[in-house]
Amino acid sequence: MSSEFVISMAENGIWTVLLVAGPLLLVALGLGLLVSIFQATTQIQEQTLAFIPKIVGVLASLVIFGPWMLSQVTNFAYQIFSNLHRYIG
């Protein structure tokens, strides 16, 4: 195994993680921004107000994006296992 091959595998792994985690993180970020704007506008400083919308939003986006996320991780694992003979030799 050459160093270019290892770097390529690491790059593919990081790219897959970013693709899979991206939608959930963007939803959480957007909802957190909306809640913080609402809290600043109304001056309500309740700690649980920030968590409940994020939890519900991330759960809903997990239901929506879940099959796509699973297919991305499955494709990455399939590529690794189908080329296993290249990694060992």
C-alpha cells in the first residue's frame, strides 16, 4: 500500500462522514439560529427552549434523510470490502 492509496482512502472516509452528517448538522444549525433569534427578540431565556426544537428537527430529518444516509454508508462499506484484496496484498 502506498501513501497515496492511504490518503485516498482517508479522504473518501472523511468525505462520506461529511456527506452523511451534513444534513443533520445543517438542520440543527438552522433551528438553533431560529430559536436564538426568537429568544433574543422575546427575551425569553429558557434553556430547554433551545433543545426541544433541535431534537424534533433532527429526528424528522433523520426520518427523511435516513435511507439516503444508509445507502451512502453502505456504498462506502461495499467499496472497502469489494476491494479488500487490494488492501492486503
